[in-house]
Amino acid sequence: MQPSRLIKSDMLTARDNLGVTVANGKIYAIGGYDGDHKLSTVEEYDLHLLRDNAKLSNLTISEGEITPEFAAEIDEYSVEVVNDITSIEVSSTAEDEHATITIDGEEGTNKLMDLLVGVTVIEVEVTAEDGETKKTYTITVTRDAPPISDESTPKPRSNSDSNSNSKVKEKVVNVEIGTVGDSEVISTTPITQISNKDGSIIDDVTLIPERVEDVVDSLNGSNDKTVRIVIPDEEDKVTEVNVTIPASSLSLMENADANFEIYTINTRIIVSNSSLDKFNEDLFFHLIPIKQEDEKKELEDRIKKDEQVLNIANDGEIQVIGRPINIETNMQSRPVTLILPLKNKFLQGVRQNNLDNFVVFIEHSDGSTEMIKGKIVTYHDNELGLQFDIDNFSTFTMLYIEDLTGSHTPYIYGFEDGTFRPDDFITRAQMAAMLSRNLSETFDEDNSLPYQDITQNHWAFEEINILKQQGIMEGYTNGHFGPEDHITRAQMANIIDRWVQNQCEKNTHAYMFCESIDEEFDYTDVTSDYWAYDSILLNKTYGIMTGFHDNSFKSEEKLTRSEAVRILNQLIKRGPLYGIDTSGFTDVHPDHWAFYEIIESTLEHQWELDEEGKEIKKER
């Protein structure tokens, strides 16, 4: 027995106790002697040693390489990962199985950690069985900033960007604090306006540290701690605005708990103090309003062909409102608030209860699109604006959609006993039925292609034939379909690939990746000679069905019913459906990971978008 360990036993009760002795994993309490000098009592108790081992025997991460190599005695580690890695899984094992482990404050041996750009510190604490001995291991993860390129990341502009025929004018713009419309001008900062021969006018603004010092000193006692640059354009002639905030200016605002705002006639950009945290480089914003009619018309045509817009519009009117704007910045993956102006002339004829029909259409540089509902706020004085949060900058266009609601019908059902059975495996016949319910095509009896194991009496005969006729889901080489076989992940990846190709042939705007696909990815357990290799890699690009944190795909694992509805919802661009707190199934509760996905797929409902662009159930 090690002297440093504690002994835990029941209370020793032998009379005239002469002491204790330990032998064979027991405690013996020895009592007094009787008249014949024999021991009067010898009582036996179980012995349990509380261990004081608070060391790990193993510590691993799912991405990157820990430095230095793990050893139980070393408690500080570091790892560097590229910008594409947004999360990392930490796995640990204690030397003593009776010790407890917490990762970032949560008990458990494994945890998936989200990573910010820059430094994320992860603490793994081991508490020995004795409850007192503890040891903390620290992993400092450094995630790279987004790669800098001429196409995607802005760079500081200078007067040398202008040509010899340009006119350069030096002036200043106001720097103020307080709310818009009730603000106080504290200082000014320089602006260089470049007027080029082609008619373009570029404003270059720099918020210099000396001006920021003046402003932050005035923030004490202010209810609204916002430092705002106001960049006027009374005649609406400016074609591009470039704003530079040196790192030293950012540091002053961060230390003063101040927010930062850029105000122009085309947009307001609000960066919260939390987003400034540890941003240790010069910050750039390039604002390019789309003023040319041909550019606006080209953008509008793309928007009106976008599958997501068409699904929401329900054949109703789609109108581009205001002026689209492209915003470039080196502040990515940090939340920023944008407000786009709703000029009064655009609101003429729009009833108050139709203000909820405005959305923001976002077209990213990689070709992907999304829509955000946003909320109506005051832009300036009596002018309204549409406010929303974003962490990826792109081209932003406001839309007015006449009927911003929709309806969905179920494509999967529960069982007669009131259960959904989310963890049951999905069969091939069930998958065929689910997919066919989301196609407009109907069964062509003249071109039916029966399988040897599918008769016309089979409940999914028509659905299976529809999928076959569309080239989306086929049988085996032996002429069988295998209706009761369970769908594997590889089979599902192949089905998704065929579905995407089918939809892209009908509409090149059906998915963002219809015209451009990047297959530069590999899984550790999928070789190039595997039958579904191409489909599995393409699914990584699609973002619909991806692999696991260890870069495996697990091709032969079977798909559960809950996994199937999550995948299909993404494939057909539905849901999840929020705003409901009961599923109607006895085995699907709000804490189930796929609760809202299951609701979306099983409930007939009308829906609308909330301020974050999420689908919520609309009350009739």
C-alpha cells in the first residue's frame, strides 16, 4: 500500500481496539485480550484504496499534429491547422480507469470543439479517484486565416491605382458616436477621392489611430458605444468605397469595448466588439454598389432562375428592390451586421403587413446562394432598412416576393403504433417511395421495367419504376432490386449523385454545383477502384452527404430513418421545420438530434421564413 493513498473502510468497532492490520485486501480490527490472553475480537472490513493518479495515457486530435509528442508528464501542447478546418475532435484516456476527465468544462473523454480563426485554447482536466489530485493538459490550436488572393481578399488601395488622367481630391469625413440620427461628431478622418477619366469615382478612407483615440475618450458614459465613419455621397456618383482600419485603430476600439460602423448611402456595416477580438491585422472593406443597368439585369436574371427562389416564390411576383451591392473584406468567419436601405420610393404601394415579404438574396463567390429574411429597422431618420447578420461576404440583393410562404407534404410516414422508429434502417423500397414523392414525374406503365423480385402487386412497384425510368435508382446486376435490403451509405451517395445529375439536366440552376464541380478530396477508407468512388467524392462537394471526423466515409454502414430524412431534406432543399415542440410520435422528442428534420418530412404544413432565413410553421 502506497503511503500517499487514502484508506476508506467502514467504521472500526472492535472493543478495546489494539490497532488494525492489512492483509489480503482486508482490514482486520483487533480487539482486546480476554483472561486467557486470547484475542477477544477480530473484525474484518473491506479495504478500498482511493487512487491519486491524475495522468492521461493518451491524448489525440482529429486534425493536425500535436507538438510535442504526447507524454503523460507533459501538460502543454500546440497544433496548427489550415483555415478549412473549422472543428477538431479531442480524444483522451486516463491512466487510471477510475479517474474522471473533463474537456473544456464538460465531463467526457471525447469532445468536438469549434475553432475560431486564430487561437483556440482547449483544456483537458483529469481528476483522480481521490477527488483531490488534479492535472490539466492544455492544447493551443492555431487556425490559419483565410488565404489571401487577388480574387477573394482585398488589399490596401493607394493613389497609385489611379491613372495619370485621374483627379485626386483630399478631404475628410466625420467620425461620430451614438445612434444614427442622434449622434455626436467627435472627430474627422482623411478620405482620398479619385475621379477617373472613365467616370468612375473611388473613395479611399482610412480611420487613423490618432482620430480613434479622440473618439474612444468620448465614449465614457455613452449608452451606445459605437464608433462610426460617415461617408457621404449626396450626388450618388461614387462607384467604389474602400475603407481601411489599421490594426492599431482596431486595438483601441477593442480595448474600449467599442463597436465599429461604416455608414454609406448603400449599406451600413456594423462590427461588434466581440468580432474585433484578437483581429490583429489591418481590416479592409471594399464596397461596390452595382449601378450599371446591364449588370443589374444579368444579376436579376440569375436570381429569377435560382431554384431556391422559385421554390419560395410559388409562381408569385419576384422583384429586385434597391441597389445590389458587392462587399469584399478580409474579415471572414466573424459575425457582422449589415443593413440595406429600403428607400421610400420602393415602399410605395406596399402595405404594412407586406413588409415581411422582403428578403436578402446572397450570391457567394463560389456560386452558392442563400436567402435571409432579416428584419425591418430604421436606416436613417424616416427611412427603413433590412437588417441581417452575415459572416461570409458576397453580393447582396434585396428581393420583394409577393407570396413568401410555401407548403410541404409528407414524404415519409410513421407506423400504426404511433412510432417513427428513427434508428431503424431504411429499406431500398422505402427510399424509392420517399424519392418518388419528391419528383413531378409519374409512372409510365408502357415503359415499366420490372425486376425479378418486384411484381405489380408490390406496394412500391410504381415508385421503384419511376426511379428506374429517371435513372436515379437501379437494381443489382442479377436483375433483382432487393426491396427489403437496407440502403448503405455508398448506395445513398450514388443515388444522390444521380438525383443531382437528373435535376441539373432539367435546370442548370437547380444546384450551385451544376456547372462547376471540384473532386479534389479523398477518404481514408475509399479507394479509387471502389464502385461508388466518384459518387462519394462528389457528395463531399455537394455538401449533402459527407464523411466523419477521421476522414473516413464508412461506405457499407447502413442508413437509419433519421439519417435518411436529414439527407433528403438537404437534397430537395426543405426545412428543417422550426416552431413546433411536438412530433406526434411517441419515440421522437425535441431533444432528438433530428427532431426538426423528422417534423419537416412527416408533417403537412404551410411555412414561412423567420429573420434568420429558417423555415418555421405558419399558423393558418
